[in-house]
Amino acid sequence: MTHTRFFDRRRLFAKVVCFLVAGIGACCLTNIQSLQAQLPQTTVYAVSPSGGQKGQTVEVKVTNGKDLENLDSLWFSHPGIKAVPKIQESNGKKTPIANTFMVTVGKEVPAGVYDVRAHGLYGLSNPRSFVVGDLLEKAEAEPNNKSDQATAVAMDSVVNAGLQGATDVDYFSFPGKKGEKVSIDCRAARIDSPMVAVVELYGPDNKRLASERDTFRNDPYINLTLPQDGTYQIKVFDLTYSGGAQHVYRLSVHKKPHIEFIMPPSGTPGTTSNYTLYGYNLPGGKISDWSIGDEPLQEVQVSIALPAKPTTLEMGEQGFPHEVSADGFSYVWESPAGSSNPVTIFFAEGKIVRDEQTKEETLSIPGEFVGQFEAKNDVDTFRFTGKAKEKYSIEVFGQRNGIVMDPVIVVDQVIKDKEGKETFKRLANVGATSVFPDLGGKLFDTRTDDPYYLFTAPADGEYRVTLRDLQFETRGNPRMVYRAVLRQPKPDYRLVALPLHPQAVNTGGAPAAIALRKGDSFKISVMALRQDGFNETIDLSVKGLPAGVTCKAASIGAGSNNAEMIITADESAKKWSGQIEIVGHAAGPDAKKLERVARAATVLRPVAVNIRAESRIARSLGLSVIDEVAPYQVVADVAEVKVNQGRQILVPVKVVKRTGFDNAVALAWSGVPKNSNITTQNKTIAKGKQEELFQVFVKNNAKPGVYTTYLQSTVDVSYRRNPGQVDDAKKEQAELAKKLTDAQAALAAATKKRDEIAKASDKTAEQKKAEQAKAEAEVKAATASVKAADAAKKASDKKVAAAEKAAAPKTVKVYAPSTPLVIRVNPAPVTLTLNVPSGGALKKGAGIDVKATIKRINNFKGPVELTLPLPPGVKGVTATTVQIPADQTEATIPIKAGADATEGDLANMVVRAKADFQGEALVDAPIKLKVTK
């Protein structure tokens, strides 16, 4: 049998594109990285093995990444998994083996998938997946790219393997008996590998029995009842025959429980209920009514206790970006035959009703209707009673359950005549509305094919909801489990936090952890997934920051879904690594506070501009402070301002320059939407300068709301990479030089002693012979010591040279953000226009009369005061304060230039209107003035 089901077309498309342009793309990326070298940051692309057995210790290596100097620890998202460096003895010293650790998995650690990060000289890395199971583990034995070289795999075991290069193919063999129901599971995409794995199974007669790819969450899975006794072979390869250090995978052959799906797929938080598991090799299970392919599914009932907190997400497997809006937890069935694969049980709202196929179900509000499109042409329906003019939302979770499907919602109003005869009035036919837009751009794709429908009931009565898959005429499968949530609108939100790799704006992306140098700033993209029309401002904060690390201000404004948080380390901050939480605070219905912890996200591999990145939900958010000072830091002296429409904001910006850096720093505003009607001023702070004044102008027609902005810098910096290794190498060199000197002295002494014995005349021949033999042995040993010490010294000389070469100053690109500026824009009471005579020409000792006109808006009816505030750098220009009474709209402002007035075009000059409107309100109108003698 050959099955290729539930294939993720987006991943395949990306893979094929990369394959077709591999030569050009690889060349371009290499050139980009070499031309635009950046400050180092610990980055991990692969660890091997990518998992371990409960209760055992395994050697784990960081096999691929960048900036991996001095890795000293591994961090896991479960505290029961611990690592220590593997130690070797060299030159009489115990030293750690580079990038190699002994990892102990505690017996109490539940089977499942966790995050692992490496920590080294350049901070804490991005996460990679690490699987904990209860099967025996072994490593692939190369070569095994031919069937007669197959690596032997025992039943109920896991082999950790990888495709070493392009066109690599791996073969494995295992013994089987007729009638055994065997699972073959290949984890590749689920452990962050770029590999699109294909698995083929061959019987003892060399006939192909199965071929799978992307069967189970983008990875191949085979379940088969073995047809005969004998040795079976498994062939593993990549769909496009690519390979390399990152193409790792885990292949398991077992008879343990495997869960395909759970019914119901959700439950009420804080309750214990019965659930039915469907899958294979389920102890105590019975044959169900469903089959996948030729293999019937078993079913077994279990009791499961759900956590009480309903707004969290802990994925069972690797979480796709489009699943991030769901709430749920990871469940593993601990059976007599071993632990199952992890699955996600979701948190439900209201009473859960399961589709029974034989009747049309009735759903209460709020409620959840659960079912599956188990066969072609499957259509499910339920009814609910609605009230006229009441709003109701219907949301289907299908693709967000981890299954490739395209659900459709059809809503009909049920109309009954006097005899009770029913007719149906179609209200909506809703397909892939994309519940959430693509909030993460090309880096974290939150789009989904799941539909959402919000409507107002036109009358009291019954409404019928019909559910089907868009491709229901050509596909159906018991795996296609969905949840249809019915509720009256319940405005709420979820947050996602994605650390952004330091690079130029709109140039792609790469894996990143929040790694700060002392006196540094780092960007995090925070996305808001808004539910049922939630449109309040979300204020963001950070929990768990160490001393010296702060986040001054950040908010996601009403009508917006994104903001970039800036986390800043003081120059005095201490070296630190740990986990943090980003928390949102917002006003919910009935003035209730809604506090939501952001789900973490990570990019898996570097990606060029306009190419969609592979990314996933992470299991934690890590931050580290590196024991290295940043070459410069951009500080905006204003962190947060509240302004009215039509207002100038002057932001003093300072560049703190360190370690001899004094280059020009180009600064450009970021975070201001194009349609915001807020203008910004980009500048370069010249070499030799440290401060500059930046203007932000909120126009009269700027949209009220909250805007989180910052200045993005782009600078060439001369950087010495790891100068400490030069000091360490020179220290070792000095020690070895002394050892060589001592060895040479010892040789000289031994030689002198031997020569003196040869010249001695007071010894018998036998005494002399014995002493000469002993002295000769001492000379020989001393010569060997000198030779060894000389070789060690020469090796240390090379090490010093290599370290000095590596630490030699090189020009790198630095893309550091400034500290943030949060702008809260409120409606204005007036608009202000000016009529300036003579184009604003103003001679010292003279004056001009400027006509000011206001237009009252937003129901404001009060008086207005006009002034001429002087910006920094301007003096000697004055204006009389003028009042415009409540019944007038015009006034004349006399402006004079004194003898000491600043000459030339005066920058950042405005006339300011002040009014009492929801507190003090200020509105500015720019005025051009040029002072001459």
C-alpha cells in the first residue's frame, strides 16, 4: 500500500523551491553572510541524538550551528532533564570536550517533546526539540546506504540517524513475525529537521509493503500487520534527496500504543472525564468502527484529568504557527505496554456534544460540537436556539487541531409554518475566512483554513449549522477531527512572542534567542490574536528580568495586532541566563482585566527576504546577558508620551559610544504604520557627535490609538571576536614555555651527570657501568620530555596565532534598536492653521503678526490659548500669549526677534494651542521662521 495523506502543501512548495534554486540560493546566502558579518550570537541548528530514554544518561552533541564557542551547558524546558559537559584529560588537565554533554533524563520526566538550548560565550541559543521516550535507543551505523548494509534495529527501539549529504539513503532492518501489528514512526519535521522524510517498508521477499510521507504532522508513519515471519527492511530518504548536518531524524520500530486521535478532542478545564483513544496497539482496546487504509483502529476508554487554567497552550507535538491561538495541554497515555505518543487535548467552552451520525444534535450556548469528516461526502449538522438581535459566533477548529482540512460553515435560519413544516433560509456559507491574518509576516504564519462566522440572529427561533470539508467529495478520513465552538461573542486575545534576529529591516529572518550584550537592546515581535472583535489596547510587560535589564514601555494599540518590544540591558548588567514571560494586560468585558501570557515562537532556519520561514511554537522564552560590552547604544530620552492629534513630539536621542567606537550612526524610525498619518524624521548622528534631536509629528488626521516605535540603527563596527581566547592561549603558551625550559634544564642536568660518570675514576668497572646505564636512561627520558614539551609549545604557538587571527579586528554590521517610544494619540479639540506674512522672514529687533485660525471639533466649545514654545537650540524669539474666546475662531499672534535671537532657519518651531478637553489638550501648527540681522 502507498499512502500520502494530509500533506502540507506549503511545506512541500517551500522545499521544492529551495531545491530548484539551491545552487543560486546557497551562493547568495553565503555571500550575504560573508559580506554582512554580524555580532556573534549562539545559534543551534542540530543536536544529536535529538532525544533520550527516561531514566538513562546519553551523550548529546551540538552538531550544527554558529557562534558555538565555549559551550558550557544545555538548558531544557523540563527541570528533570539535566546536562553536564563531557570531560577528557589532556596534558594532565581535565577539560571539557567541545560541544559535548552528558544528559540525564530523570525517571519522573513524562514522555514527550521538550526544548533544548545551548549556552556559551555568546549567550543562550534558540531552542531545538528533544524527545523523551521509554524505548531503547541506539545510533545509526554508517555506511548503511545500501540494502545489504542495513543497520539492525531491535523491536521496540529507536535509532537516531541523519542524512549526511545530498542523495544519501539509509537502510534499516528489523525482525518480524506474522500477525504482529508494528508501528514505524519517523520523526524529522517534528524535531526541527529540514528533512521531508519518505519511509518505505519492504518485506522478507523484498516486495514494497508501504510508502509514506507526511502522514502524521508532516512526518511519515506506518502501521502494518506483518504478513510473514522474517527480516523486514526500512528505506529512509528525503523527498528531494537533500541532506546535510541538519537533516537529523529519529526512527522507531515498536508495538507500543500509538494514538491517532481522541474523542472528544477537548474537555472542560479543571475536570476529570472519560475519553476514547483511537489508534493502534492499545492495551485493553477493542476494534472500532473506523479504519485508516487497510488497518482497523482500536479504541479504549480512559479517564483524564485536565488542568484548571484554560488560557494556556502546551502542545503535545511540535506546534505549527497556525495552531498558536488554541488552548490545550499535552497528554501521554501511560499504558501497561509503555507510553503513547504525545497528543494535545484542547480546552472547551461550555457543554461538549459529540456528533453521533444518526441524528441532528442540539447545542446549548456556549457549547462545542465535536466530530470528524471520517469519509467522503461526510456532512454534519447541529441546531441551536437563537434570540432576535443577539450576536453569535461560530468558530471551527480543524486545521488548528493539527490536521490538514478546509472546513466550511453553512448557517440556515429554520422557518416553520403553522403545520410545523420546515423551510430553510440561507444566512451564510463561510469557508476559509482566515480567523487570524498573517500576523507574523513571512516569519510566523498564523493564517489558517479554519472558518469563523459572526452574525446577528434576525429572529427568535432555531438555526441549523452544517459542517463539511471543502474537498468533501474527494477526501475523508477518521483523523479529520474538528471542534465547532458556538458562543455569544466573548472578546479576548492571545499573544505570541517571537525574538527577532538582529538584522536590517525587511531582509528575512533567522533563529534567535534574546541575547543582550551589556549596554545593548533587543527586539521581540509580539502578535495579538484577537477573538470576537476584541479591540482594546494591550499593554505589555515582562516578568523574570534580571537586575539591570528593563523594558521601558510597549503596547499594542486598538485596531492593531503587532508591536515590537525593546528589552534593554544596562552597561552594569551582570552575566545571566534564564527564562522570562511576556504578559499582556487589557480591559475586558464588564471592565474585567484580561491578563494573558504570551506563547513563545521560534524561527527554525535562516531565510532570505520574501521567502516564508519555517517556524514553530516554542516551549519557553529564554534570555541571556553576555559578558561583553556592546560597542554603542541608542537611547531615546522619552519613553512614553500622551498627545492629541496635531502635535509635535521632540525626542532627544543619545548614542552612547564605547570601546573606541566613534563612527556615524544612521537612525530610521520603525513601528509607525504607513497609514497612521504620523510623520517621522530620520537622521544620522555624525562621527564625533553623540546627541541629536528627532521630530515626530502627529498630524490632525492621525488615527487615535497607541503606537510603539523605536529608532533602528545600521552601523559598521570594528569588532574583535573573543579576545579572551588570545589571553587564555598566551597563558597556556607561557605555561608550556616554562615546561619546555624546565625540561631542557632537566636534560642538561641529566647529560652533565652522565658525562661526569663517564669521566669518573673512583668507580669500579661494574659500578661505573651500572651508573652509566641509569644515567643514560635518565637522559633518554629527559630527551623525550623535551621533545614532548617542544611539540606542546609549538602547538600552543599555533594556537596563539590562530586565536590572534580570529580575534583580529573585523568590520561587522550592527543593527541595534533604540529604547522604545510609545505614543498614545487622543482626539484633539481643535485644528490650528497659520497665515505667516513674508514667508516667516524676521529681522532682529523687528516683529511680524501671524494670523491663527482654529476649528473646533469633537464637540469642543471652549476657549483656546495660543503660545510660541521655543525648541532646544532656539533663543531670543518671543510671542505674546493670546486667548481665543469660546465664541471666536481667530486671533493675531505678534512674534518678535530680539537682538540675541538665533539666526537662520529655525527648526522645530510651532504655535501651540492649549484647551481644556478631557484634561489639558495641546495642538501644534508648524511655523517657518527665518531670522536675519
